[in-house]
Amino acid sequence: MTAAQEDLVRGPSEFMEIDTPRVEDGAAIWRIARDSEVLDLNSSYSYLLWCRDFAATSVVARGADGEPVAFVTGYVRPDRPEALVVWQVAVDRAHQGKGLAGRLLDALTAKVVETRGIREIETTITPDNTASDRLFTAYAKRHGASLEREVLFDGGLFPEGTHQPEVLYRIGPVAI
């Protein structure tokens, strides 16, 4: 962990460290996502794969027992290697309201800017997800980056027929 990442770990919270996810964290990450009741829950298998294949572009916060209490998963866009797509952000209920999601996002940015040359963050948020809107709007402001929003996927594209539109948030340029 870099000095910048260590600085981000400090502060009022009940977690020990921000770390790279490991395959054995997949089940805990799946449970945190499931219990969030806001995220689109992927299969438990996908979280295991995520911890194996995209660990370098993801982070977890570990509690005093070493178990994950929060996570941010991301990947580098194949056609835009300067862009990190943040796939999911979730914090266990017992650790919410302490700024942990923002610290994780900052730690992930520090990690990928240094190691991968990332200059832009992308994510999608549904219009009713005010917590994620606040998180990413505050992130852009904190980093002095512009924030653009546009509908990426209209709700009608989803087979369920009840999905809200996914709004693309593009933040950049980012720096640590």
C-alpha cells in the first residue's frame, strides 16, 4: 500500500485496512452486495471471478477480524484503457455513514492512477440511487474533476421491463 493509500485508511471508522480483494473474499463481497438491497446482485460465482480477475482494479475494506466490510469493484475498459469503470460499491450496514465508500473510491483511484495510468472514472447509476449520486458527485468535487451525465442504457433495453435507465457518470481528469 502506498503512503497516499495509508493516509486514506486513517480516520474514524471501525475497519483495519484497505486491501486488494482475494478469491476467498468473494462470498463476503456477494453477501454485502445482496444485503445492500440496492445493487443488482450478480451470481456468487461472478464475485469469486471478480476477486480473481479484477482484483487489481478493485478494493475491499477489512474489519478487525480481517473480513471484508465494504468493497469497490472496477475494471479497465478494453476500448478505453485510460478509463476505469466502477462496477459496484457497497458498505456493510454496520459500517455505513462513516465515509467509508468515499475513502475506498479514493484509495482505488490512487491505486489505478499510479499503476495503470487511469485518467477517467465511469460508473452508471439509476435515477433513484441518491446515495451513489452523492458519492460520485462528491468524489468529482473532491478531485477537482468535471462530471458529465448521460443515459447509457434506457430502461426499455432491460428484459425485466421494470429496470430504470442507467445513467453514465463520466468523471475526469482524475489525479491523486
